[in-house]
Amino acid sequence: TYTELRLRAIRYEMERFITGHKLQQIAIGTATSVDCLHHAVVASAELNAKRAVHSSVVQMVYNAWELERHYSAERNLYPDALEMLQRIKNSHPGVIIGAITDGKANPLIMENTLSPYFDFCVSWEDEDVFPSRKPDPKIFAAALSRHKSLVPAGDDEIGENSIWIHVGDDLAYDIGGSAACGAKTIWADLIDDYGQTAKLRENGEVPAWSTALPTELKKRNALAKEARDCVDSRVQGLHDIPEAIMNIVK
């Protein structure tokens, strides 16, 4: 999982720093350079660094990072996000809003902004989902299961007493994936002012933070072309989403 990779990366960096600091001390004490130290000395320093880094400390560092990540998300919300969500709540009393993510961002943790508007969050790292990611049906099935647990018996069947609308910015994974599972779809193809990164993939560009392989990007673009036929509504701003939902419901 991403969490495991991040924990591993934190441990690696801590061990690397401790090793480097120790070797620098030894080099100074022996009036030589680090590059000239015997490999046995280096190996001993590396082993001691591994022993020095406790898993509980690694976990604390990760927890601090994840908390700050969510604080950062709150500081950088799109300016019309909260107003859009409130309009949906006002227009559709009893609506259930959930998040489906291939990452770890969780709106329920964002207590100062998004939390009051969301009822659940499904991550690909959840025990009943991993290792399935969008557009795999399993992650959408998990979302439907969360929805079912939140509504009275008899009102939980999509298509009878309720409608499922999925809003997403990725044609291949959000629109194509959810539509294949029975959702109505709204493609958030936002104007450039939003700085949306999904547009980069469509243009063949790869964000600096992306770890996707060329083969994965090629497959994704092919799925994106197919998913264009699955778009029920297309919006260019978050403020357009409530109206798009209303039109689909009607």
C-alpha cells in the first residue's frame, strides 16, 4: 500500500541520516574522509542505524505527515467547494455523500471544512477493498455497501428509491469505472483556473509526482476514450455540479 511505502521511505531516510552523521563523526575522529572509511566501518554504522530507528518513531512521523497533509488540503480547497456541497445538501435532504479514493485523503478528517458534508469514505487501502483501485468494481461495491449501512431497510436499493451519481475528474477511472457499476456520472472537466491535474494525463503529460509507468498511462488513455460515452453531464466548475445533479434526478 501507499502507507507501507511511505513508512518504508521514512525509515530509510532516518537510517540514512543517522548513518551519515555517525560516519562523519568517525571520519573527523580519525582525520580522514567518509569516502576513505573501511567498508566494515560503514556496514557497522548502517546496522546500528537500523537498530536505532524504532518502528513507533517511524509511525509517529508518518502520523504527523498525514495530519499535516489533511490540514494542507483544508487550506487549499477550491473556493467554491463548500458552497457547492451545501447547495446539494439543501436541495436534496437525506442525501448521502461519500468519497472514493485511490489514495489516503479522507474528508472525514477535515473537521474544519469537508467533514460535516460527508457521510463515509472508501479508500483502496481499506481491508475490504485492497488491492483493488478504481476502475475495479470492488471499490465501487464497497462504496455501495457503506451507503446501504447508512439508510433504512428498504431504501437501500439504487434505482428503486434512490439514485447513485458519481462525480469525478478522471474519465477512465471515475466515469468509466462507476458507470460500469450502474452510476450516473458527472465529469468534472474544470476550467484552467482550477489547476486540475487530470487534464495533464489527457494531453499526454505526466505530473512530477506521478509514478505511473508508460504502459499504465497508455491503457488509461484508451479507457478514457471509451468512457466519454458514459458521461451523463459535464461541468467546468464546481458551482455547476448542483444543477447537473438536479438535471440527472429529473
